[in-house]
Amino acid sequence: MNYIITGGTGFIGTHLTNLLNEVHPDVRVWNLDIVKPGTPNPVVKNYKPAVREGEKLGSIFVECDVRRPIENLPFEPTSEDVIFNFAAVHRTPGHEDREYFETNIRGAENVCAFAEKYGIRKMVFTSSIAPYGAAEELKTEDTLPTPNTAYGISKLVAEKIHLVWQAGGHTENTEITDGQTTPPNGTPPNLGGERRLLIVRPGVVFGRGENGNFSRLYWGIRKHTFAYPGRKDTIKACVYVKELVRFMLWEIEGRTDGTDNTDKGVALYNCTFEPAYTIEQIVTAMKKVTDLKPWVPYIPNSIIMPMAVCAKMIGSPMGICPARVKKLQISTNICGKKLASCGYRFKYTFEEAGGLVLR
């Protein structure tokens, strides 16, 4: 069998590859991506490779653009293979709307068509919490998705495309009332017989090679360039990348806790530490595990927003702009109770994960 990772050169794909090499050293891992490990991304500005110079990724690279039909591969896929669909344009703000739709929606169509062609029965799709939209209320897997960005819309549509694949292409069976991805009990019906689909909606994913929000926050604290932007109690649901990939593999391969999920056609999980942390708690934890001493100031909203406008006008090298400040001020209040109670055992606490990443 093969493990096929679309977008395998990226942050999450790199960590999944390392885990697969550790757990299944004799199985081939194929990385289908437009970006060769360790090289620039032609689609993403200021892209920093997850695999650094001198490092090797334990997968076989195949140049592949999911925006086009997936064909002419150097191996023969089988029905026993597992697909991890990580290919996406995800940084927001930062792209034109068309770019999210091209990769995230058309890519989902092409990956599912590929799975259909070869009779592949297991697939993992990394969605996002963006389909929930921007609001302070707690979101569970049963919450009605109300995306308010092109990225969130593209991810919700991609979820639906994967659900159609799992159902065997019968769209009439995948109609969900009130626009929800899942029915009221939070567990979508098994519509596709032997086909199994895991959809994960991760909070902010952090870890080595992330080059994102957590890295910017840490360096902002360290260099005295971060301040609480208008509030300290903003909830930022998050998950450690190694925990995320461990859970995905545990769930899609059949649980190791004695419970049986082999007849579950679709599983949907918010992936985050439970309970979620506030920005102040995250900053405190970062300072604790790294012995950082800097005091982090608080800047009222009446001051921080005009500062962000000015920073954008002069071209701040840190990427400060009103949209990013507003994003920091809005909670991602995502409930992780379903994950916490499903039988999977977390290997790392938040502080342990932070220590491994930042020390």
C-alpha cells in the first residue's frame, strides 16, 4: 500500500511524513506537491520551507498541481492506499479570492476524482475552523457554519466535495439540513459503504517549521515588538502539529484504544487543546517555557488601530495592518470536547509542546 500526501512539502505534511516513517518504516510515502522540499513556493509570497537546507524529507516527491487532474504518476495506486489531502492556499489575509477557490475547491474535486478512479477507500481532509466564521460564541462540530471569508467558504465547499466522494457520488444522500456539514448529533451518516473520510478542523497549528502566528508571537515578545491589541482575553484555539498528525493517523487507521470505528463512514473533529487558551495564557506559557522576561504591554483599541493603519501605509516589514490586528482581536472559540472524549490520548500538554518548539 501507499500513503499519498497532497501538499506533503508543507508544514503539516512534513510532520506527518516523519510520523509515518517512524510508525511504518517499510511503507512508501508519496508527496504530491507543486513545491519540492526545501525550495520556494511559486504561489505563496515570502514562503519559508518546512524542510530546511541540509534536511531530507522521508517521502518520494512527485511534482503535482491539484488544480489540474492528477494523472501520470510514477506508481500504481491501489484501493488499500490512504490519501491525506493537505494541499491548500490558506494564509488569510494574503491572497486573491480566486486563489483560494482555485486550489481549495478545484483541488478537492481533483483529489476526490483521483480517489474515485483508483477505488481508494480512506481519505483524511484538513479543513479549517474558518467555516465557522468570525464570532465570539463557542463552536462545536454541530455549529452552523457561517464563513465570512473566501478562505472559509472555499474550505466549507471542499468539505462538501469530500462528503460527496464518501457517499459514492450520490449528492442526494449528502444533503445536510440547515447548511450544516453534520446532522444534529455531530456524526455524519455512513453513506459510502466501505469508504472512510476523516475531516479535521484544526485551530491554530503550531510546531517546528510553522513560520506562522505562534512563531511571530514568540519573536514579537522576545524583540519587544508585541503588545496586547485592545484585549487580553481573546481565545485562540490551537493544537500542536505532532498531536494533530498522531490523531489523524490513529483515527483513519483504526483506533488503538480498543474501540471500533471501522464502520464509521465519516468523522468530523475540531482539533484543539481543550479548553482553548486565551492570548494572555499563551503568552504566559511561552514566557514560562523559554524563561523570557519581557513585559508585554497593553495598547487600547483606540490607539492600536490608527497605529496599524500607519504601519500599513509605510509598508511595515512585520506585516502589521488593520486586518491582522482585527484578526488578533477576534476569538477562535473552538470546542475540543469531542476530540478529548473520543478515546485518543494526547501525548503532549500545551506547555510541553511549547517547550519542545521554542527551546
